[in-house]
Amino acid sequence: MATELQAASLLIVLCALPCVFGDGNSGWSEAHATFYGPPEGTVGGACGLQNQKDTYAPYTTALSAALFKNAESCGACYALRCVNNTGQCKTQNPIIVTATDLCPTGDGKWCTPPRAHFDLSMPAYLKIGEYKAGFIHVQYSKVPCSRKGGERFTIAGHEYFNLVTVSNVGGSGDVSKVDVEDNADGEKKWVPLKRNWGEKWETNAPLSGKALDFKVTTQDGKAVTSRKVAPKSWQYGQTFEGKNSR
């Protein structure tokens, strides 16, 4: 039995890279990458995740508008590998980064539509590319996100305006829909939230003084429901952890 388990474990390890990233150029697309931010990494602002550095840093990226898709790609994970090695690449082994920001389009070059471009945190860039190069050719592939713990909900607002920041979402990572349901007596129904910006979702539904359930749907159509996430006594500014990410 032990021998069979060891053999199975070895097979899983050997399968890991080809199963996730594929072989050759199958499933990979072409792009370029630059870097920005401090040496320890950064979490950008266009996705509203600035206070989530412990969750996403140091391997993060800003996306060009073509990839950002008006914030639909916030929280998505990408495998990147440096290619066309002419002194630019440290390695061609892939790294995984999380999209947390939008790359400005005003430079008229890298981030201008319809270009696919990754403006990486410095730690991510230096993992695969040479600092002196300034930019590198990369191939990228969207991959599942691996997260520790459950999905997180940070509630802000005032009285009948509620703004919920959704973070630490695994699986596809990019949220397409958020619903809330209160646990008050009487008829209950799911209330859809509207994307305010990035991963900040709003509703005018009266939620104060009610225990809350949340349902998060990602771009791949998969939904995770977290029951009784926030107690009746919840206060604005608090963060609550729901069901473990997919």
C-alpha cells in the first residue's frame, strides 16, 4: 500500500507542470512585460485591493486595458514565462501572478489597446527577467488561483449604501457577480450587488442589523455560497471570512 501511495504521489508531482501549463506553446499567448513599484512588491489601486498586500504580494501585475476588460480580470491569475532569450531572460520557467491593477494607457506604447501587456511588480519581473533589459517578451496563460483560507468580505458604507470589497477568491479568481442575502425573519431572497469599481461591489439594500450570506460567482460560472458570514452585530470597516475558496 505504501509503495502504491508513493508511486501515485510521484505521478502527481511529475504531472504538475505539464498538467497546469501544458507543453510546447499550446495554450500560451504572446505579450510583453515591464515592471513597476518598490523592490518588495506592490498591490495596485485599480482593483481596489490596496489593503490586501498580505494576500496577493509580492507576485502581482497591472494589466493592459485589453486584458483588464474594465476590471473583469481583477483577481485573475496568469502563468508567465520569459521567451525569445536574447539576454533578457533569467529563466524560462513560469511564475504565477495575480492581476491587481490597470496599466496606464497614456504612454502610447506598451499598454495601449489592443496590446496584451503585463506591468509586473519588481519581485515578479526579477524572477524571470533581467533588470537591465527593462522589458521582456513573455508568453502567458490564464491559470487557477490558489488561495489560503476563505473568501473575504470587507463592508464599508453608511446606512443604506453598502460597499463590499471581495478578496482572496480562488479558482478562476475573477469575480463576475456578487449576491447578498440577509438572515432576517420572513421571506429571504438573493440581492445582486453592482460593481462599483474593481472588486468593490455596491447595494442600496438595507443590510444593517442583519446576519449576511454572500454568493460569489467567478467568470467561469462557478459559484461559492458562504452562509452567515457576518453576524447581526457587524459594523462598517470590518472584514469577514466566508467559505474556503474553490
